Amino acid sequence: MSVTPPGPIGDPLFGNGRQYADDPFGFMRACADSYGDVIRFDLGPRETYLLANPADVERVLVADAERYRKPQFGDGAMDRLLGQGLLMSEGDTWRRQRDLANPAFHNSRIAALSGTMVEHTRDHIADWTPGETVDVQLELARLTVRIIVSAMFGADISDEEVKTVQEELEPLGARFEPDPRRFLIPNWVPTRENREFDAAVDTLESVIDGIVERRLGTERDPAADPAGPEGVAVPGPAGDSDGDLPMDLLSVLLRARDRGEQTDENLRDELVTMLLAGHDTTALTLTYTFYLLSNHPDARERVETEAEAATGGGRAADDAAAGGGRAADDAAAGGTPPTAADAREMTYTDRVLNEAMRLYPPVYTLFREPKLDVKLGGYRIPEGSALMLPQWVIHRSPRWYDDPETFDPGRWSPERRSERPRFAYFPFGGGPRHCIGKSFSLLEAKLILAEVCSTYELDYEGPDLSLRGSLTMHPDHPVPMRIRER
Ligand code: HEM
């Protein structure tokens, strides 16, 4: 057996960085198609190994998780943006932050947030006019920012602040697009891109500081928890055991700061992390879902049927309105607000969301770095190299999915699912570092679908979808959709 895994030849300075930067998605798949389960190449100076087999992904994320850390990519940008927040911290710091954050993501608390999620969705789509065309990605990003700030920070965010966050995402995203020259230009060099990035981080932090300021003094007030009494009943972290305290993330972190367990910097890092990780991914999942539904009317109709059942809206609401009484009042307000229990009944919608995240995983590859030499797929992988665990490649592999390019929600039936290895699908990662916001985002996505699809159909009017890789996988153009009343 060869000691070095096969892989494409790169050029002396950039390795395969240029090919990766030109088309990360095509490059990763071509590698897996040509070279097998473990592929070696260089991204700039970084020795990189791509793992295309779910069994190896499972070993890295779950079985041998303690042998790996998240890599630092040399230029300091990730550190500048997310610092020691939950996504990037390691070791004891990560454990402490995760234990602190967990109660805010407790299942009963998430379920109690459905009212907040629906209320924001209704407010947002009340501004839509049938016949108009909107950029759905932008619309959903604005809505999900409002929801995360309200649900996790217990605060409202003004239209102006939402706009600011959106505008700053552009230079932030640009900074994380693959660029083969980046390792030659560290973060402190005042290039235009670096200056814009720095200014964007400053602006984002000032929005966060404003939110914290508005919440100061309410971190012990149960009325401040948007999840209501059910949310505050969740057991808190150690030191938070004195009963009815609000369990939204910001209250939990502020109390930890009062106890001397958090610095102002920890607090800010955590809030920037949650604001970014907690809205963009869900907005993208929904954008791709609406795009796919627009191209698959049969699936759309089935989602609409579930949406109507969940909300009592759409045609069901018309019938109720005709009948008069309380049902008619609910119908006028957009139907009975759907709850987490209603969302659980939306089983076909679950399959549609799974299929959307299979084809278009918002997080399209994970990165890890071995802390010591390891063996994977029969090869020795050296300490300090970069490992890529690409959802993009594995989710579209014909080894695990028949006809992998086809949208087929039916492949998520329990029988068909059980035929595949566990890590043939991992949009939320896995093991100890799995996504803390998974239940939150799935509930949010279903409630937004329930609200929109019980009333409207969105028809895609843009070009063939083309994709751009940054921290997450974005459409490379606006996503115009015409709003039509059903
Ligand atoms: C569809 C929506 C989402 C997707 C696809 C997604 C995906 C992921 C993935 C793949 C990871 C693992 C990263 C790694 O192992 O390197 C992750 C981690 C994380 N996600 Fe999500 N996420 C979503 C929604 C959310 C939401 C709504 C929040 C917050 C409310 C959130 C917060 C986080 C945080 C803090 C981590 C780091 C967890 C840790 O390392 O302990 N995510 N997410």
C-alpha cells in the first residue's frame, strides 16, 4: 500500500489553491471521482487531505474526536471575527461555553419559542404584496436575524440594525472565499479587503454591544425570556440554580459574567458567533428549499397541504372565515399560530428539508486538524495537516444515493434511510461538536414554511442556480421569486 494518498498535482507556490478557489465544488468532486476515499493536495502551503468516505468522517467527528481540533488558517481572520466563541474555541474553554449555552437550546425551551418564530414570520410576510418579486435570500436572512436576536438574546433589533448586519455580511463573506494568495497577505496588511473586513467586524460588534446595553439589568427578570414560563423552567447551568431565571442565551451569559465566569470579550465572541451561525445557515436552507419547491410542483403541493393543516390557514382558513366565530378571528390573523407539536406532524416537509440540505448543504465542508499523526483509510496523516470532510461531495455521491443529482424527498423514508451509512448525511456535523442549533433551526424552518406555504406560492425567476463558497455555500446571484397568492 502506498504511504501517501493519491491526489492532483499542484503548482509549486499555490499547490492546488487556484483550482480550489476557481471552483471549490467542482474541484472537490473531481478529486473524489478520480482518486478514491482519501485524497491529498496542497491549499497554498497547507498539506490537505480530503475524506470522501462516511466511515472516515465518523471516525474523525465521533469515535476519535479528541484527536482533532479545528484548524487555524494562519491569517487570523476567523479569530478576529469569532474569537473564542463556541464555533472556534477548543478544550476547556469550549467545554465551559458549551455547558453554559446548552440550557438555552434545551428541547422544551426551543418548543416554547415557536410563538416568537411565528410572530416574526407573520410580521415579515405581511409586507409582501402578491405579484411582486422579492430577493428571497435577502428576505429570509432579514427574518432569521430578527428571530435569532429575539429568541436567543431576548431583544428586538431595529430595521436599521438588520440592514446594517446584512450590509456587513458582504465584506465578511468575501474575506472567507477561497483565495490562493491569501496566505501571502496576513490580516494586518492594510489591503482594501482587509480594511473592509476590519470595519465590518467593528460594525457588527457595535450592533451586538447595542443589544447587550438594551438588555442590561433584565438578566434576572423572568419576563425577559421570549420562551415565557416554559422557557424559564429549563434547568440552568451550575450557579444558576435559583429558580425562575430567564434562560435566553444572553441572560445566561450575562449572569455568568456577573459571577466572574465570563469576560466582556467572551460574551461578545459568543454573541457574534450565535448571530452569524444562527441565521445565515437557516436562511440558506430555506432559500434552497423554496427554489427546489418552485421547480417541483408536486412536492410543493404536499408541503402546502401540511402547511394548511399546521396553521389552519390557506384554504382551511377561508372555510373557517366563512363559518364565523373564533375560528374566523384566527383565520383573519393568518390562522391559528402553529406550534412545535404541529411542526412535528409536518413529516413530508421534514423530508423536503433533508433533501434540500443534501443537495445544497449550507455548510459544504468541515475542517479538522490532527493533534498527532493519525491513520485514516490506511494512510498516515501527519499532525498539523488540514482535513476536509466535505458534505458537498458525500451528499452527492452515487455510492450512497441513487441518481444523486435528482431531488427526491422519498429517499428520506425510514427504510431507504437505513440502507445508508450514518455519515452519508451530516449537514449539522456530528459528535461532540455537532451543531447546537439543529433543533432550533429545523423548527424555525418548518414554521416559516408553514406560514409562507399556507398562503403563498413563490416562483423562481432567476438564472440557473450557481453557487459561491465562503464560510457557507451561497447562491452567486440574487434569488428573485415572484409571490403569488394560492
Ligand atoms: C440549517 C441550519 C444550520 C446548519 C446547516 C448548521 C450547520 C452546522 C455545522 C455543520 C456545525 C459543525 C461545525 C464543525 O463541526 O466544524 C455547526 C456548529 C454550530 N452551529 Fe450550526 N447550523 C445551523 C443552524 C444553527 C443555528 C440556528 C445556530 C444557533 C442558534 C447554530 C449555532 C452553531 C454553533 C454555536 C456551532 C458550534 C458548536 C460547537 O462547536 O460546540 N447553528 N452548525
